[in-house]
Amino acid sequence: MTKTKKCNKAFRDDYKPYGTYKGTQRGNPTEWRDTFAEAFDYATCKTRLKDESPWEVLGVAVGAKWADIKHAYFALILKWHPDVNKSPEAHEKCIKIIDAYTVLERTQAP
């Protein structure tokens, strides 16, 4: 016979499945992913960047290797994500970082 760990009953009772908010259903993971994809499609991202260079936003040189771009993106997201950084400009900065990465991903990704 093998021992099985018992799940904490309180945790099971309070567990809310993905996509719920205060007891109301807000969608499933596929809907969330599709909504995100629509908000950050290539044309929208390019428009929001306006005159800014995606390389400048990510802090990499023009013509940088894809690995360097990806590394800069993840480092900046960790620093500026609104869940981590509580400054007022964090949300806008995070959107610019995602926009820059999306534009470069479309044009330079291997």
C-alpha cells in the first residue's frame, strides 16, 4: 500500500477555477488568450509605438540577435509589470515593452 497525501479540505472548498472573479464566470483560458492576441496584434502594436523605435524601447542595438531581444524583453517585463511595480507609469511602460517585442517578433524572430 502506498501512502497518499490528503488535500487540505479548506483549500479545496475555497478553490476557484481559472477564469472566475468574485464567483462570476469571466471566461476560460482560450478566451483570455484570444483577447490578449487581439489587443497585441502586429498592426495595433506598431500604431501604438508611433515614432518610437522598438529597439530603443527594449534597450537593444538595431540588428541585435534574437536571444538578446528576448532576454531584454523578459528583464524589462519583470521590472515593469504592474503586478510587481506599483508606480503610476508601470502599466503604460509594460504595454510599450509588449508592443516593441511583438513588432520585433514579427519582423526578426527566427
